Amino acid sequence: MLGASLCFGTQGPLVRFSVSEGAHPLEAAFFRSLMAFLLMLPWILRNRDTALRSQRPGAQILRCVFSMGGLILLVLAQARLPLAEVSALTFAAPLFGTIGAALLLGEVVRKQRWIATLVGFAGVWVVLRPGLSDVDPLFLLPLISAVFIAASNLMIRSLSSVDSPTTTVAWLAMVSVPVTLVPALFVWSWPTLAGLFWMSLLGVTALGAHICLTRAFTAAEASAVLPYDYSRLIVTSTFGYILFAEVPTIWTWVGGAVIVGAVVYMARRGGGRAKPATPAGET
């Protein structure tokens, strides 16, 4: 999980480096998906008899749209907003997931979990402090991204009853390329070699993060490894400070700690099917 956090923590800086070479953030999202797909293609071909065999192909496509929608919004935010604040706000995804699990999947969410959810959203307010300071409207991007990521994770839970995890991974790798290509075409310009390098590295580290994530959840229960995911805030803040001289405010740390505490409490409480089984600040 620490390896996944390190890889995820590089995503924002790599987006920034890509943009500095003239690439649009939407192009960065596309090349990230393309590189991850190319790296996974040999595995998909070796398992072609089962990898893409889905009982609900329409739901798999919709799940990919949600996931890539979250990615696109996240990349746009990383290109334009302080990285630490973006990272802190994406931790709200499990909070949105709890609401979705209750409203859409009919899962029973106990009172303690609703209280923890409200506390988590209080942490979001602390990070942004609307009414107490000027809030850049672009901060809606990571929050809406968290909603898309939560929707994607809910669909994973729904699909798990009919499709294997390998099928879900294979569909994401395949469908993510055209889904991210369409918006990229509206801003397309051919990347420089340096830009292509940074965007390719973006895909490599993204795949590495998901491999580490999968192995972490294979080795231990979600409640045991989930707290380590929040080291991503430290990693991202460190990169932001060293590479871009971004100094997180005290409110970013306080609000981030409140969000993290609420989600970790929800994971450790278990008790019901509404626990956030995936750390979903990233896609």
C-alpha cells in the first residue's frame, strides 16, 4: 500500500511536467490510459478466453466511463490546483460511496457510519473553508472526481457478483483508451518527445500503483491496509513542496486528517456491507 501511495503521489507532478511541455491535461489522461493498456495488452492476450468474458458488458463500459470521468477531472485539477489540497479532497470518495451504497444498492448504513460520514464532510469544509476564504471554483473538480470514483467503486462491488476481478481490470484497460481519447481530440496537439516521456511515465506509475494496490488487498483485509493509503497525502505534499514550492496550509492538514480519520473509522468498524472496501482517491 505504501508503494501504491508513492506511485499515486507521482501522478500530479507528472501531469504538471506534461503540461509544462505543451500537452493539455486531457491529452495526459489519454496517454496515461494508452500506456497502461499497452503494458497490460500481453496479459490480456494470454487470458483472452476469460479476460473479456463479462456477464454484464454494458455495466462494465459504464463503470469505465465513471472511472475515466473521475480521472479526467482529477488530471484537470492536478494541472491547475495545489496538489496537497487536491489529494486531501479526493479522500472524500469513500464518503460519497457510503451515501451511494445506501441510496443505490440498498445497503444498511448504521448511525455511527452516518455520523462518521458527516464528520468526513466537515473535514472537506475545513480544507476549503467556504465563506471564510475565497474558494477557487476549480476545487469542484476534485470533489466531482471523488463522486465519479465512488460511483465506479460501487459498480465494482455490483459487478463482483457476476464477473471476476481480472475481467473488470481487463475491461477498464480496454475501454479507458477510447473514453479518454474523445475529449483529448478536442484539444489535440502532437506532444513533444519530452511531453511524451512524461505522459508515458504517468501510465507506467499508474499501472504500478494498481498492481501494488491489488497485492495489498490480496495480502490483508481492507481495514488493515487502508490507513496506509493516506500516506499519499504526505507523499503528494512533499512532491508539491520540493518540485513546485507549494506549501500546504494548516487547514489542509487539519481537514485532511479529519477526512482520513472518518474514513479509517468507517473501514475499521466494518459491520455491514457498506464499508469502503477500496481506497478510492485515485483511479
